[in-house]
Amino acid sequence: MTGHPPPQDHPATLAGRRVVLLGVLGAGLVAALAAVALPRPAAKPTRPAAGVASIAARPPGTGPPTTVPPTTAPPAPLPTDRPGARVPGWRLVWADEFDGTAVDRSRWNVRHDEGRDVDLGCNVDDPENLVVSGGVLTLRAQRTVTVCGAQLRQYTESYLDTIGRASFRYGRFEVRAQPPNGPGDSQGLWPAFWLRPDDGGNGEIDVVELPGGADHRRAATQAIFYDYTPVKQDQRWEFPAGHPGDGFHTYTTEWEPGLIRWFIDGRQVWQRDRATTPWFDEAFDKPYNLRLNFQVGGWLGTPDAATRFPADFRVDYVRVWQR
């Protein structure tokens, strides 16, 4: 992913990962936009002017906390009785089946201002874009135009992670999900399930990225990163028939010492190891946490006029096994 900026992984910040950089608007245009009544979801309360056209990455350790305060409820029992939960040779150690009516705060951090500009106070991720219903987590992207100083922000997004709650050194990581990848109405949409190291240093494992747009809609991307200069290895795997958005599909990564394998619907599609990756042991021999998010823009470019909003990234479950 060309131009992939370095994330800020301090638990209180998470600033600036893969944020769209838009041009600065003239003062006259901003004033005109501010005077226009813009449609918003009925349930979303009016907030102070927020959003940016150019978002600067916040340095680690600055600004307010990015998480919505967690609850203290104990985690739900592991769903070992669910279809697919028992895997020979693996032991289920962490899972979320999204059976409740809200995000389980004992498992996830809900990010509220990832990508926040510390000077303008502009938010990107909105907890109101997360919905749990009918056994499915929905991460939503909204076209919500708001003015912030002399800048403009056009979208709100969704972001969950397990920093400080759950991390794993090796394991089998799986998500069953459906992106909003229509053939002509998903340009600029970017859902993903990925892992980053607890130390915030080198390394990233992308279980799956599901970019939208006509050029990507039949493909799912698998990737590993050493850093964001970029030093990376990735591939796009095209579905032999259909595409990721035609229903729920299962995306799995098995990470073991010296070896990482990727699967889609049970079929192995990629592998990296010490032979293909000289920096493998340096990057992939430490604890990693989980990331589940839905971004708008980034390396995909901005949405076009046909991109449909609100757009929903639907997740049936997330599961982790270890040997």
C-alpha cells in the first residue's frame, strides 16, 4: 500500500493511520458550507464544528484519551460450541460473536478520535458508527460534512482495537465478514482486520483488507509490513467467482514461529516465511494486538459520486486460537 503512513500506537492516541489528506479550503467556501444545513442521522446529536481537510498526525502522548471508557463486566464465555469454533490442533483463547446489543468493552477499545488533529480538535472515528444487532457487528462509514476552523472533514469512520486488553504472540486469527463492495458504488471504502505489535515498533500483519472500487471489488488483500517507508510484502487474491461483498466470507491467518499462512473460506492463498522475508524474526516474534476498522480513502483515493453512504462493514465474529 503505497503511501501507508506510520500509525501512532500509544494507547491514548492512535493518531493518523491511513487518513485521507484533502486540500485546504478557502475561507469564503468554508463560510458558505457552514451556512448550509447538512443532513445527519437523526440519532446523532449536534456536535461542535469538527472534521478536517488536512489532518496532521498527533505526536504520541499528546491530546485527550481516544477511547470511550470501558465497562467492568466480565467477558463472555468462549463459544466453543459454535460452528467452526473447534479447529484440530488449535485451542480457542479469545472470541467475540457479537451476540449482545453493544460493543463488549471488556474486549475492545472503541476509538473516538483516531486521526484527530490536536490543534483543530477534529474527529475521524465516531463510536455512533458502531452497531451490534442480530449477532453482527456493523462498522459504518458516514458522509458527514462538518466545518472545523478553515478546514473541512467529509466522513466519519469506525475503529476498534484490543490494546491493553488482549494480545497474542502467534496464533490463528479469523474474521467472518462482509464489506460493502458493490461493483460501482464502493470507491474509496477500506475495511480491514489487522494486527500491530504491542511495543508500537516494526511489524504489521493484515489478515485481510477489503478495498472497494471497480478495480478491487473482486479481490481481498493480504499483507505484512516491517515499517511504513514502505517495507512490505502483499498480494491481492481475486475470488474465482463472485466477490467479497456478495456475502459473508471467512478470512484466516495462521501465525507461527518462522511462518505465516493466509486462508480465504478455508483455501490457502498466501504464505510468508524466513526464506521470503529477511526481517521476519525481527518483526514477528513479539505480542500483537487486534485492529478492526473501516476507513474512507487512503491509498484507494477518495470516494466518487457513486459511492454509497452510509456504508456498512458487517462482522459475524472474530476468533483467536493458539497451539
